[in-house]
Amino acid sequence: MNMALADSRSHAPDGISAKDWQVRCDLAAAYRLIAHYRMTDLIFTHISARVPGPEHHFLINHYGTMFHEMKASDLVKIDLDGNIIPEPHQEGMPPRKVNVAAFCIHSAIHMARPDVMCVVHTHTAAGAAVSAQKRGLIPISQHALRFYDRLSYHGYEGLAQNLDERDRLVRDLGENRHMILRNHGLLVCGRTIPEAFIDMYYLERACQIQLAAGEQELVMPPEDVRRTTVQQFKDAALERSQMAWNAALRDLVDSRTLDSYAS
């Protein structure tokens, strides 16, 4: 059972559908999980999710909110031009603000990739370190093989504040859903919020393993094993992501944070 759904149905504010509120609760949970598994950079990374409907609006964090304290009501709805969409349940709250770099990165992907529901971006030490290594992520672990031959790279252009960069970012991502931003960090796109979070978790772990392996001569799996393994990860990926997501939400229950993010 999706625990976020069970918790959120009775908390949807007036004027927001149960499906819309579910997205907000899951996105708030994703922020808290990124904090729980120590993948944050204070307030300077971001996760977004499409809002159901034809308007192409998406949700992102209110700039300045720490990930471990994120609530569904903290999320800001914006359009593809960066305009904040006023919402009745946020009346009386402090003015909402969105990170310019967050808008640049996330709007680019949401405009170009209708198959993507959720985008996760991190600046972890391991992810940034591998992003600076010339070979990028190398296939030395089962976690790295999860992304074999379906990982893109985008060169660093400074803080992502130039909207012209969006075209180049989308071009470099191509048809993949995972990307290393050179000298910067990691980016993962998911068909669902659970998939995006789980893929980011394992991309981060793959980077950690690569750094831990050090500089000694490394064993590489044969090419046929690499391709077999990545296909095995593709099979039933959404189902496995949902199972792992539900397990991660139980981790939030144990840390006494589940009861407050869906509000």
C-alpha cells in the first residue's frame, strides 16, 4: 500500500483534487527522503514534479526551505515561463520564491520530455567528484551497471541562470533519463516520483562505490554481462521502484517524520 496516499487523502485542501494532492505529498516525501539519506546541499538543490492536467505546470520547492522540513503546502506551482501560480491554500503565507537555477534546469526538461514526471538534482560530494573525473561513471559495480549505456553528460557552464542553456541541457540528455552535470552534480528524471528517487539513490551509491574503489587496477565486467545486467534493471523497473519507495517511506515513519510532510 502507498503509505503517502493513505495519509494524504484526508488532508487535501479545498480546491485541490486528491490526485493533485497525492503528487504534492509524494514530492514532499521525496525531499525528506533526500535529506534522510544525506543527499542535500542545504537549500541549493531541487526536485520537481508535474501537476496533473493540460497546463504543463510543475511543483518545486519554496526557495529557502530545508529538505528535511518540506511539506506539501510548501511546494510552489509554476508554469513553463517561471510564473508562480497563486493557490488558495497558500493565502496568508510568506511570498513564495523559486531558485532561478532550479527553474532553468527543471523547466527545460518538463518542456522537452512529456514522459518525465519528476526531476531530481543533487550536489553530493560523491556525485560532484565523479562529475569531475574524465571517464565519468565507470561500470565497476552492480549499481553502476544499472545506468550502463543510458547515462548522459552535460558540460559545466557556470550557475544555471542562463535560459539559453536549456536547449543544450535537453540536447545532451537526449533520450536518457539520467545525467551527470560535469563539475556540478547528478540529475535523474523519473516516470514517477518513486522511480526518480530510487534511481537517484542508486546513482549516488554508484558514485560512492567508484570513489571507494580508489586508483588501483579495476575489474570490469564483460560487455555481454553489462548489457544483460542493465536490461535486468529495466525489466519491471516501475514495480521495483514503487516497492523500494514504500520501504523508504517506512524509514520516514521510523524517524517520526511521516506525519508532518503531508500538510
